[in-house]
Amino acid sequence: MKKRNLSTYHFRTYGCQMNELDTEIMVGILKQRGLEESSEEDADLLIFNTCSIRDLAERKVMGKLGQLGRRQKNQVIGVTGCMAMAKKSSLFRKFPHLDFVLGTNNISNLDAVLDEVLTTNTQVFRTEDRFEENLDYFIAHRKDPIKAHVSIIRGCDKFCTYCVVPYTRGQEVSRSPDSIVEECQKLVDAGYKEITLLGQNVNSYGKDQKEWNCLFHDLLYRLDKIPGLLRIRFMTSHPVDITKELMYAIRDLPSSCNLVHFPVQAGSSRILKKMHRIYTKEEYLEKVALLKEIVPNVALGTDIIVGFPTETREEFEETYKVFEDVGYDVAFLYTYSPRKGTPAMRWKDDVSPEEKDFRLKKLMDLYATIAAEKRSHMLGASVQVLLERENKDQKHLYGRTRCWKKVICEADPSQIGQEVSVKITGFHHQTLIGEVVS
Ligand code: 5AD
Ligand code: SF4
């Protein structure tokens, strides 16, 4: 018999920032119920907010759930997030000690699901395919006092052939601009300085709600008007949807940071077609050139998958060349992992693990070389740094530039939350070291 009174919770969150934000919202729901955070061992309620994007992410959670079954505690255990959507009630067969499965589109039902678990002592699951705009975003319990994530669009309609997201998070549903502006205003009133707008594809924002007459760049213009909101970032984008209007907004709006996540995924047009990325290498590079022309100090980020089915060494070399030519500032590099239910599962995963690792390592080395070059070019330069907290060494304050570079500098802790001008004097590993000049 499981506990009937829940007074403590513990979350384990895997995967992307959207999952982190969903955890913050669920923590808000639990806090409203009177629960307090506790350790994984002691908590009455243990929730795994999971990710399905690659096999490794799923295996970690499956291993952990198996261990818990053997430990036989009377904790209430739930699985939320993408694995809940991918595996649904089949998780109960594998893990009989699991109490509930709550999908990405149902987190607002957490309270009701817990009541049902506690009163009926049965396994409960809610995994609807479509997100309903009934989520109380304002309830989110955030730990960081300076930077906040705000959800603007959920789901994805792009259906890249390797990706589970359109199945685990459903179709695109934009959140109303009024609700987003209201949340951002409240965050600024509470002292927040930087907001990252989240969505699987933020550039699709508003396209599903034509009557709002508010596309992504329009939203940026509205948010820029909030006094005291120093910085706006956004994650993540699909290159196809990045418009000229958006590029002008990034250039012109004082709050808009100049790091654009522009995931290429692969550098060969044949592989891009097979991935259903709906652009060729040439089209991608043309957009990069336009972006660099319109926003001269733009920094670019990417995601890349190596070893997609049938990718040859030569085609990988095209990816390498694109990386070199674009000179990304931020890169998330992955080896291809076949995902159940995706169209790419039809094709043999025919690039050997050794070859995938070789390609990954080669790209990682290039990324490190480019990053080191960029760091040395920054010596003597002045950058704007938002001071976020004391650094671990307790001698410096830590912050990030508008391009997301880590910086430490000597400054008074009373300056935390301010954006200051810093002259770069050196670096330690990936972190820039500087002196405050204003
Ligand atoms: N295998 C490897 N990487 C993947 N991604 C998405 N699906 C897969 C997969 N099946 C990567 C993409 C995406 C990022 C979030 O994860 O690069 O942009
Ligand atoms: Fe996945 Fe492609 Fe959608 Fe990104 S755009 S979430 S990679 S389907």
C-alpha cells in the first residue's frame, strides 16, 4: 500500500529546456498542494520528467525505474514528459510499481491524477495527443532569480524523419501573445532580467492562430516594450522559418540577444532531403549569409546529427565543411539514434558505431578549435555581461555575454542582475576572464 499523505516530492528532469520548464510548472502545482522538496531517497512522491529524443536518454530512466522496483519503498512514482507519450500505459506492464504516467500535454492534470492515485490506489495515465491551452503558466516555481524560461509554442509540425518530438509533443499550438506578455511583465516585476522564449520551433509562432495577427517577430517587438527586460533569447528555430523580418528584429531590438540557434543537422543536400529538413545545403548557406549581412555581430548555434542512415564519409565531410564555413559559436553534436515510430526507422541504421564516433569526434575537435580561435580574438574586446551569480571560486562574479559566452570578472555582489561592460583579459578553459569597465 502506497502512502496516502504526500508531504514531500523529488523531481529528476531529463532532456531539453522545455522539460525543465514543465518541471518548474509541476513543482508550482505541488507547492500549491503543500508539498516541499526533499531528497530522492526520502521523498513521498518521485517524478521522472523524461526525454525520448535519443535511446540513451530513455535507457537511463528505464534503468532507474527498474532499480526502484527492486528497492520496494512505498513512494508514489510517476513518469511524465516525452517517454510517457512514447510508451504510454505499456510502462505499467514493465514497471508494476509505477503509479502514474502523465503526458506532455496533460501536466495541468497533475493535481487530479495524484488525487486519483491516492484515493483509488490504481495506476493512472493521461496522455492526450493535443495540448489544450488550459495550463497555468504563472504557477511555475523557478529557482534562478535572474533568468527565466517562458513557453510560447508547444509541439512541432515539421516531422523530420529521425525525430520523435512531433509524436511526443503533438502538433504546434501557440500561446496567446497577451498571456506571454503578461507572464514576462510579471517576471520583470519580480526582478527577472533575461527571458528565454521556448518552443520546439519558435519561428512558427502564431502561424496556427492567424486571427492574432502576431508572428514571432511581432511578439519580439511587443516584448521589447517591457521596461526593465534587458535580454530576450529564444530556442529553438527551424532555418526554413527564419524570415527577414525576424532578422531585422534581432538587429534592431535592444533586448534581443544576437545568438541565433540555426540547426543545420547535416551538410549534404541528399541527407537533408532524407531527413525531411525541407532545405538544401545551398539554401541554408544563403540564409546564413543573409543573416550575417543583416545582423553583422550575429553568433550562430547548431545541432548536428552524424551517421544518419546511408550517410557516406564524403557526405559527412560536407557537414564538416559547413561547420568550418559557418564557424558556429555553439554546437550540440549527436550520433544518430533510431527512434521507434519515426519514418527513419524504415531505413537500416547502417553507419557503424565506430564510424559514428569517428565523425562525432572529428566535429568535436573542429568545434573546440574554432571556439579557441574565437576566444583568442576576444582578448581586449569589450562585451556586455549580465552578472548572474557568484562564481564557484567565490572571488569572481559569473555571467554570460549576449552571445552566450561564459565570463567571470571581479565585481561587487550587489551588481548581480546588472548588465555591465567587461573588457576581456584572458580565459580559463571555455570561460572568459575580464574586468568591469563601467
Ligand atoms: N538521433 C540523434 N539526434 C537526434 N536529434 C533528434 N532526434 C535525434 C535522433 N533520432 C537531435 C537533433 C535535434 C536535437 C534536439 O536532437 O539534432 O535538433
Ligand atoms: Fe524534431 Fe525537426 Fe521538429 Fe526539431 S523541427 S523538433 S528536429 S521534428
